[in-house]
Amino acid sequence: MGDIIDPDLALLIADDDSDESYLIENDAIKNELVSLANSV
């Protein structure tokens, strides 16, 4: 059972600029998406 990838999120991942705060923000977004998916 894989994670559902949001198209906008996929673009952010593809545009990785190796910024630490970016990685933290990306993780927060991913966790939020997973929580939303699990609550349906």
C-alpha cells in the first residue's frame, strides 16, 4: 500500500534544492496528506 502522491507535491520533490527547511516543510506536507487520506 503506497502513499498517494499529490501532483503539486511531486513537483516540489522533483525541484529539490537541498534546502534543510524545504525538507522539513516537505515532510510536514507529506504527513498532512497521509493523515487526510487515512481519515477518509
